[in-house]
Amino acid sequence: MGGRRGEPSVVIMSMKDYMDTFAPAPQELCAMRATAKRTGSNKLSPGQIDKIVAVVRKEQKPSPAKSLWV
């Protein structure tokens, strides 16, 4: 396919190659992905993740604030 002055007018590449080239993941995200792969948590289903999040939120829920007007 020739474009203007014989230069290509279209480039076909995979979405992964496009993202790696034009929008690379930040270093922190790459580190999180590596940790998830190493621990196996990258294989959790969305439902499993939701259950884990619910348990953690329940455990971290702060106790009701005590009134300052005693």
C-alpha cells in the first residue's frame, strides 16, 4: 500500500504491540503484574476477587465513633 510519496499509509500491529510501543505500563504496574503472576493471584476470577475485597473491607471497618458529648 503506497501512501504519499511512497510512504506507508497504514500500519497493522497487534493491540499488545501498540500498547507496548505507544502507551507502556508504568513501572509500578509492571511490578504489580509480576507479583500477581508469581503468587498466582493473576488467575483469580472477578468473583473470587470480590469475595476477598469484601472480607478485607469487613475486617478493616472502623468501629462506630464514640460521641464527644458524654
